[in-house]
Amino acid sequence: MSAGTLSVADLVVSGLIVLGSAFALIGSWGLVRLPSLMERLHGPTKATTLGLGAMLVASVAWFHLVEDVWTTHELLVSVFLFVTAPISANMIAKVHLHRLRQGEPSAGEGPAGTPGPPPGSADWATHEAPHEGTPGDFIGD
Amino acid sequence: MMKRLLPHPGLSLLLVSMWVVMVSDFTFGTLFLGLVFGVLVPIFTAPWWPDRPPARFVPAMTFLAIVLWDIVIANFEVAAIILFKSNRSLRPAWLIVPLDLTSPEAITVFACTISLTPGTVSSDISACGNYLLVHSLHAPDPAAAVTSVKTRYEARLKEVFR
């Protein structure tokens, strides 16, 4: 690529990178400014998904338009991100629920309060083993 | 015969395409090795998914398209909340979503979808498997939020895992 000229490829790739970084930055800002742990969980699980997505599309566009090869690794990165992000969010939420129940002073309750038990006799699965014959019950497997 | 060779055609297809995408080089050799994995892995892992519910292809693809679109929208919504909403006007809430889905696979997909889309993170399931605990970043009307999640995703998932 010669210096001084700006091709369409450069514009597309740089535009996508700026969009991606903007979303990553907003997600991190959310982590700083939202009131408590459960709200903070939303910033990194959402706003960064599109941030990373835009980066990956930029990578595909760069290799296709400039290097003239098709790469598909980026697709896999996004698939694994979509599979793993909810699980880590769920784990953090479960630990938080557990700490709330234990009454640990450092576990801030947050504006949403502490969730009540589900209707019926059963408790949440963080505090009680799955009942027999329900989804996720491994008795007899 | 076909059933024994390919006990899980969807998984086989997924493995073959994952392999080709990972190697990022579409030649006969790649495809062949991918096919070997696609046939062998489902046969050897069959003991780990004994009561797999059948998933239907067309509703599954429709569901996937809707979820991908919602993820993009969710990013803009959450970004707008982070940038323009003060902590005082923010209304976070715990939602208790009653489940109509019964199979663990369907509930897992539902919970993951909730975590990936507009301002909601699924946090827990009840020990009886009938309720999902969801935290919402901004839900002025919790009951409406529960209904919208149920009609938008759960109703479609019931079509997928029928």
C-alpha cells in the first residue's frame, strides 16, 4: 500500500475498528459507573460483544480486500464468545447470590435488592440440589 | 444402518463445518479429515447425550437469526443506557420467569439467549426446574419484561424442540 493514498478498504477497515473500540470503551465505562455488581455484569457481557464483532469483521475485510485471502477463523472466535459469555456471567451471578444469602458484608445488595425465592416449595438451584425428576437432575444417570 | 453411522447428523455437520472454518483452507484433504471427525466424534460421545430432544432445523435457523439481530440491538440499547441514563433513573429488577420448556437442552439455550440479549442476565434456575431467575438492567415494568422474553424466545424455542 502506497503512503498518502486512502483506498476504500482502508476506510472500511478503519471505520470498523473505530466502531469496535467505541463499543469496547462504552462496555468498560459501564463497568465503572453502574451502581452494583449485577448491573455491572451487563456492560461487559453485551456492549463488548458487538465491539469484538466489529473488530472481527474488520479483520476479515482486511484480509479479503488487502491481502486477497478469505479467512474464517474470526467466525469461530465469535461462536466461542457467544457460547462462553453467558456461562461466565451465570457463574458470577451465582456466586453473588450465594454471598448475598450468606450475608457477607462486602456483597452489596444493589438497587434491585435480593431476589425472593421462586413460587412453590423449592429454592433456587444455587442453594438447593435439583429435585429428582427435574431438568438437570443427574440422579440415576 | 444410517442411524448407527450418523447418530447425530446436526453435530456431524457442525463438526465438519467447524473443522473447515478452523483450518481456513477449503481443499479435499481438509474436508475429508473434517468428515472423519464428523463421523467418529458423535459415535464415541453418544453415551453422554442419552435423551437428546430432537431439534427442528428451519425453526432453529429462524430462532438463530432473530437472536443474532437482537444481540446487535441489545448492544446499542445497553450502550445508550450506560451513556445517557443516570443511576437514579435506572430501574434494575429481578425477574422470575416461569418456564414452559422442560428439557435441559432447551432451558440451557433459553437461558443463554436471555444472557446475550437486551439488558438481561439469567442468574439461576429453581431446584424444581420450573422458574428462571433473571436480572434486568432496566425494567420499569417487570411483568411486561417477563412476558416479552417468554413470547419472543420461549415460544419460538418450543417450536424448535418439539
